[in-house]
Amino acid sequence: MRIAFLVAPEGVEQVELTDPWQAVRDAGGEPVLVSTRPGEVRAFHHLDRADAFPVQETVADRAAPGADGFDALVLPGGVANPDQLRTDPDAVAFVKDFFTRGLPVAAICHAAWTLVEADVVRGRTLTSWPSLTTDIRNAGGTWVDMQVKVCTAGPNVLVTSRRPDDLKAFSAALLEQVSGVV
């Protein structure tokens, strides 16, 4: 399984990138770091700068093929990360293409902002960092306060979680949903 991890050049919550990444790798999958610019992405531990990670592909390079070649998408959180992604038309189109193709998408914490911008939460039930509740409801989704929520009421499976404390359950649900694509 080849899983895209979409992050902005700066602001991803490091543990929300590295924990699911390692879970995919441990399950025999290939995680691929996709961003809006080539080079490196800078992760954060809350508000403190953390490690840098090399970008493997950019959304601009993938604009034509979109989600082609991937089995699923992971959207890590962090406040700044999805706020940047939702202002990038190529990133939004990349996310939307996973839904159009019926491929699993997993988003944690503030990453639901990117889903709202892609207009893919209407009729879906999901969880996120609590401050996104109104945004999700205004976009036609139903927000629930759960460690992990797997929603199948749409063209694809959507896995969501609230915060870093939910990562173990998030990664397990992600792997369960993508195990059928191997």
C-alpha cells in the first residue's frame, strides 16, 4: 500500500506525522511525503520548531494525476499546517481527488480544516480538535467527540481523530481501513 501524507511546508504537528507514518511502514506500506513546495517540511511540537523531513512529491507535480498511484491519504494536523493547505488550490484538489476516487482518507486534529475547504464533509460524521466543531457543522458535517470515528456514509472511508493522545487508535483504524487495498 502506498499512502500519501500531505503536509504544508511548515507547521505540521510532528507526532501526528511520524506516528501514523511509522505504523504504515511497520505494516509493510510505503508512506510518501507530499507537500506544496519541494525541499523540506518543518514540523512542530505544539508551538516549538521540531525536525525537518524531506518532501518526496509536490501537489503541483501531481495536479494532473491527482491521487493516482496512491491507496490512501493521511492528513496530519497542527494548527498552521491545514490552515496553509486549505489556501493552496492544488492541495485542496489533491484531497478532493481521493474522495472522488473512493480512496480512504484519514485526518487528525486540525486537519479537518482541509476537508472543509475541499467541500467533502457534507453528510459525513467526523471528529477533530473541538475548535473545528462549528466549521464542520457549517460545512454540512456532523461533529462527534470520539477518540476515532470511521465514517462510511460517502464515496470513501473517512477516518478522523481529535488529538495526539488519539494516535494509537487513529493509526489502528487507518491500517484496518487500508488493509483491504494491499
